[in-house]
Amino acid sequence: MSKLTSNKPQDWSADQNSVWESLEKHWDLLISKRVGEFIEYIHPQMTGYGHESPLPVDRPWLEKWVGFWTESTDIVICELKPVGITIHGDIAVVQYFIFTIEKSPRGVRHVIRRYTMTWLRGEKHWVVIASHNNLMNEHLAS
């Protein structure tokens, strides 16, 4: 796995680092177009909102959407920037930014997304149970 985070807090607990490692692996699998393994980081009852859909998203939606998206889009470079991780027992709330340069048939796009994700401690790794994200350029343009 390539390093997706240039700088993160040095004072994080073992749990916070463990959550972030799962998040980095989750994104690395998406970038590598390993959709089946990527989905393993999504809880079967996950729910959320994404910039891609006006309706709530869930794991079946992600399986369909991510599979389609990875066929037509390459992430040339990616940077994850943590804002914070709050741990509540086996639940972690993670806020972060992700900056990507993406290449697709539509051309090259520079994209900044803002995420709040809720992760649950799993047997092998943390898994996403809720997520909400938006495109920052759309947010800042309004």
C-alpha cells in the first residue's frame, strides 16, 4: 500500500491509529480497483449520504456504484488529511479531507471531499457503519 497520508497527529492512541490504518487501507483498495476487498470494509447495514446521490446510500448501492466508477476512473494521486478521530468504545467517528487527481473519459479533475464517517471495531479491522461526504468545490461555490 502506498502512503496516502503525509502527516497525521503523533499523539493518537493505538485505537485512533488502528482506525486510520483501516481508513487508509479502505481507500487504497478503492484506488487499486479491488472492489470486493474494498466492500469488506463496509458493514452490511451501512447507511449514509454521498455527493454522488441525492438519496441515502447503502452497501448494495456502493457495490454497484464503486464497481462502475472504478471501471471508468483512475486516481492518479491521493492525499488523506485527518481532522480528528473520536473513539466511543467500539465506535469511532472520523472526520477528514481527501484530495485526489482523477482521470476519466471526461478529463482530469482535481477533487477535494470532506468526510464524516462512523466506524465499528470488527474482528479483522474497523468497518464503516455510516458516512456523509460532500465535494468541497461545490460547497465553497454556494
